[in-house]
Amino acid sequence: MQKTTDYVLLELSQDDYYAECLQLLKGALARFVLADDLIIDSVLNEFNRELTLLEIDILSLGMIVNWVSPKINTIELMKMSLGSRDYQMYSQANHIKELLEMKSEANREFSYWITQYSSKKALEELKKR
């Protein structure tokens, strides 16, 4: 979560903060299907093996995507419940645009690094043969 600034998360108790981060991590891990040998022990809060720096970075990008998605959905719901004139008047219209761009960029990076990870694993398999 060092790649984001969310003061709401900082207000949580340590247990709630870890629970929230664990949910974001599980969501990222679900999309990182190439690392199917990674398992989270939610009791011990650790993985079953040491992660590479690339795996850590990929998972952190996935966590960002999962973190920003509910914020966008909430703003979209607010926008639908207000008329367009009201929405323009009461909301920060650029805020949703920035969140959408942030999610899009994080998704692009996430997908790119998963592809890099896949290529790296494929090369390692070829070298073993």
C-alpha cells in the first residue's frame, strides 16, 4: 500500500487495516493466475514461499486496482442518483476522471508485468529442458 495514499486506511485499527489489505491481496492473487503455486496462510499472514521482487510488484499493482475500483463505483452511483447539473455542481468532476485514469494505468501495468512474468517463467522452463 506504499504506492497509494488513503487516509481512511490509516484511521483503521491495525487488525482492520491488515484485514483490508489481506482482502486486496487475495483479489490481486486471484487475478495473478500464473503464480498458482502461491498460497496465503491467513492465520499466519504469510505466503507458503518467498516471493520474488517481481511477484511483489505485480501483486501490489493488483492491490491498487482492487483498492480504487470501489471508489470509482461509489462515485458512479452518486453520479447516477444526481442530475448531471447537480453532479457538476456538487462533485469534483475531475476526481472521477483521475480515479479512472489511475485504475486504467494500474491495470495496464498489472497486465504488462504479468506478461513479463509469464515470459520469464517460460524461458526458465526452456532452460531446464
